[in-house]
Amino acid sequence: MDKREQILEATANLIAECGLQSPISLVAKQACCGAGTIYRYFDTKEELIEMVYLMQMERLTEACLANCDKQGSVREQLQKIWSNLYRYLNDSPRDAALLDQLGVAPDVREELQLKAQAGIVERIHSLFEEGRARGEIKDLPNEVLGVYAYGGISTLVRMARTKPGLKDQTITEEMVLSLCWDAIANH
């Protein structure tokens, strides 16, 4: 891992663990470098946070779209994406916590957020549009439909992290996928 990656990973770890207010001195300590080294790679702390966001969204998009067969039905494709998302957030608690923090970060410019989310959003929105055209999905804006899918999954995973007893209950991945589909399906 090169020094730039070390700095990004150290920043990601600290944001996930301590929040966005983690000082550069702590990032430097975690990355085993001086603060000056960080500023050789990133002009400002805001730029560093934005690069962490881009890195994280790239990982999320890759995980969500893995093995997603474009030949499947709208429901099958969405459920594969949701299943991948659910597993990714459950299997990567640091990344899930990091996404929680970065999702509300004022340091990440809106145009950068839109650029970083474009790959996954375009795919999901095209599936929503196809599903609406076929009468399978409710006639609601894509953003609203997305809230019911991503929001539900991320909230459930967050609750399971903060309330360990929730995991002991029988909440299966199939239940989560069914809830997501039922929330947007045009019954």
C-alpha cells in the first residue's frame, strides 16, 4: 500500500470510529507519517475527506453491482443489488459506519457526491424506470423509491450494530429483500 492509500485508509478508520472532526495530527499518527506528508497528497482536510468519500463510494458501487445479471427481471436485479448491499454493510462494519458519517458530511461537495454516486444511481434508477414502465413498481420519483431500499437496509444494519440483541432475532436476508420489494412494488 502506498503512502496516499495509507493516509486514505487511516482517515477512513478514524472517521468511522471518531467522526469527521478527527484532527490531521491523529490521521498522521495512524498513517505513520507527519502532517506535512498528508498535505503533499491533499491540499486541505476537506479534499482528504472528499477523496475518502470517492474511495468509499467506488467500493460500495463495486460491491452492490457484483454478479448482477443484466438479463434478470427488474425484481431479480434489484434484489441482487440489495442483497449485495446488505451483505457488504453487514460484513464491513467500518465501511458502514464510514458511509453513515460521510453521507451527511458538509465537507463533501454536492457535485462530488453526485459524481461518486452516479454509477450505482444510474443502474438503480434505470431499473426503477423499467419497473414503472412494466407496471411492477409504484409510480413514485426514483429518489423516493431509493429511500425505501437503501434507507431501510442501511438503517437496519446500523440498528444491528448499535443494538446487538437485534441480530439475535430471526431477521433473514430474504426478509429484508422482501420488505424492500414490497415497499416499492405496485401491488
